[in-house]
Amino acid sequence: MTDATAQLLLDRCDELAAISSHPDYLERVHLSKEHRAANDLVAEWMREAGLSTWQDAAGNQCGRLEGREPGLPALLLGSHIDTVPDAGRYDGMLGVLLAIAVVGRIRDSGIELPFALEVVAFSDEEGTRFGTALIGSRALAGTWHDDWWNLTDKDGITLFEAFQDFGLDPARLPGAFRRPDDLVGYLEAHIEQGPYLEDADRRLAVVTSIAGARRFALTMTGKAGHAGGTPYDRRRDALVGASELVVEIERISKERGVIGTVGRLQAFPGGVNVIPGRVEFSLDLRAEFDEDRDESIRLITEAAHAIAERRGLGYHATEIYRADAVRCDLALQEAVAAGIRSTGDADPMAFWSRAGHDGMAVVAVTPIAMLFLRCKGGVSHHPDEAVKKADVAAAVDAYEATVRHLIESR
């Protein structure tokens, strides 16, 4: 039965992966026709598991199984169904399908529920279309920022316009907001997106916290000039300055035990025989503790200004995203650990998540916890994402046992 469930979930991940805006790779973004098709398919699976369904005012797909009486606060289970460009098929999606499977099992068991069970498939965790992550979960948590309405995608469509094109009414967005007394907690199962479980030859882990992250759009400005005619002592090469800073970001990150990444770098005007006069690049910096993250940002900024001064360049940084580190609730962590122990792992691994997750937003309205599932090579955000059927089976069992532990403790 467990292997059959695991295979079903893997097959459903394949079905979702077929819903893509590109024929050659997986990309499914917020408020697109592919988002609508994915919501419809997930809603169908929710109803098969016995949930009543609705799409909330932010485009999140939701389902609910009532407790012993209607209207009780809910234990929320979920993850996201949007993707990065050229994505794998398990990031987010598998977590949604695991949640649906668990609720279906609980329903079939006939156990009396002291709270309702809800599943949510968040509409936008990655931020691929509009550049701001966690839009779906922040809407649910009631931490929406009205200036997001003016965000634009690559085609110049604003988030406000995209809501309307999708059939949502921006004025009704507060209908998606949840209150603390609506919920008893949030659980999310997710592939690890790192190598630690595989290196330890373990299937599952308890997440202790989620990394704090800050992202910046950086610019180094110099002076464009002829590659052959400009002597070195007269060059103000923005690309050399930016490259030096990239190396410094790596050095500082390693030295301080944080994770700094420059994922995008573009030189202008971009001619093969032209000294770059401007370089635009990105910085994503994450750490287990906000203090370490912020001190690393200070050191990087200090290094950037020193490089710019030495090379006669201008430097500018604009913060485009910030999410503070989130601690997982201790009682919910223990429930997850109990769930893992029920699968035969007497001493579950526990560690912090280097990647961000919807729980970072949901924690504003209710306590959170997470279950990690091993992924091959720690690879994620890539078509090579892979999981083992036996690990998926163990995750279903552990997730169900976690929910049962919470039911029995009420």
C-alpha cells in the first residue's frame, strides 16, 4: 500500500511537470494559464482525498477536511506549485502531494479530529515572474505589501494587472488573510535541496530553522572605452571591479560560515572589444542567524566601496528582498521527530534549511515545522532533481504519523 501510494505521488509529480509554459523544460509561474491548470489538477486530487476545495483571493489552491465539528481551527499542511525556470519536478510539488495523501489517509482511518486539516498549494514561492518570493504565503499570512501591486514581469505586466487577467479581484485580496485563531500550526514536507541527508545515508530529517536571506541588485559603474586603445593605467573597468567583489563575496562567506551567491552578472555595453562601463549583478546571502547574515553584508559592502575607490568606480546596492531567519516550533519539531521515529529511524537527523520556504511567511500567523526528504546529489532547481520511491514512501508514513501525534496530543 505504501509503495503504491509513493508511486502514485511520483506519477502525479510527472503530471504536474507536464504543465509548463515551455515545451522543452519546466517553468510554471504565478497567475499564468499553467498556474490555473495546475490549480485545477491539484483541486481534483484534493477532492478525491475527501477535501472541500476553493481557490483563495491570492490564487492559492486550498482544501479542507472538517474536524469533529465544523469551523474548528485547522492544522495547515502544504507547499508550493510554482517553479523556477528549467525546474525539477519535486521542489514544492511533492510536498503538496504528500500533504494530500496524508489527509486522505487520516480521513480513511475514521479518526476523530480535534481540529480541521487543510492543505494549501501556494501560488508563488519562487518569485520567478515578479521577482519577489513568497507572494502566495505572505498573502495567507496577512503580511502583504501594497507596493507589490506595481511589480512588473518581463513583459511589463504589473502584478495588479496579472491578478485581474487571472480573474482575481485585487480589492478582495484580504479574503486570503488568515488569523492566528484560524490555525493550530503549519507543517511542510520538502525535498532537502542539499546533500546532508544523502551524505549521511538517511531518508528524512527534522528542520530546526530556515535561513535568513537578503538579496541585492548591485551595480559597478566605470567608463567604457576601446579595448585596444585604452592603457591599463587609464582604465575604469567595471567588470574587473565587479569580478574582484565576486571573489571577495566568496571569501567573506566562507570565512564567516554564511552562503553568498552571485547568480547573475551582465556587462554593458557588452562589446567584445569594449571595456565594460557598467556591470549589473546580484547578491543572494543566507545564514542560519540574522546577525551573521547582516555582519557579512556589512563586510561585503565595506569591501565593495574599497574596490570601487581603488579602481575609480562607482558602486550602488539596492536591497530587493529580505526574509529573517525562522525558528521551527519546538513542539511541532518533536511531532516531526516522532513521525520519523515511527518509520524505524531511532535518532532522526535535525538541521537548518539553507533554502527558503513558505514557512518563513506562514510563521507570522502560526507556528511552523518542516520534514525534509532526501534528494539525489542534493540537486534542486534543475531538471536532474530526483528522489527514491522508498524515501517518498517513508515520508508519507512519517508525515501521517506526525499528524497523528498532534491529534493524540490535543
